[in-house]
Amino acid sequence: MEHANYSKPTQREIDRAETDLLITLSQLTGRTFADLAGWHESKVSRMNWRDIATVFCIARMAVEVSPIGRAIQGAYEAIGNKKCPAATEHSSQITIEF
């Protein structure tokens, strides 16, 4: 538990999560979202996205200290985002000079 973080999520974290949610949801109409969720359309319009963003932030904090979350982080660090090897040959890009 040396990695435990007992502080609450900051307003900035919640704001970012809420913005990410709203941007993602703006790609769907309320009717489409309700159909996918199996809800009535009015439930989507009354939903408090700020509360949901707060739940996501708290869940992220919980995953960071849980055994499964630590295992996933360890696997990600081991595999990670490996970069493609650099090109060693002459590139065939077109160069335009003005």
C-alpha cells in the first residue's frame, strides 16, 4: 500500500473527465445513446455527467492501488508503447522548397 493515494480527486481532474465524457457523448445523439443503453431518452437528458466524471476519477484512483490494477500497470510497463524502429535508409519523402 506504499502507492496509496488518500486524497480526493481535484477539481481539474473532474473537469477533464467531464469534458472527455461530454466530447465522447457528443458524437452520439441522446436517442442513440439511450437505445444503446436500453434506457428511455429522458433518462439521458437528466443525467448528471459531473457525478459520473467524479465516479470515474475515484475509480481510477482505486485501480491504481488495487492488486489487479497494479498487475495491469506492471504488464503495461513491461509491454508499453514500443516505438517503431527509426528508418536507417534514405527516406523517399517528397521535399518541396519555395
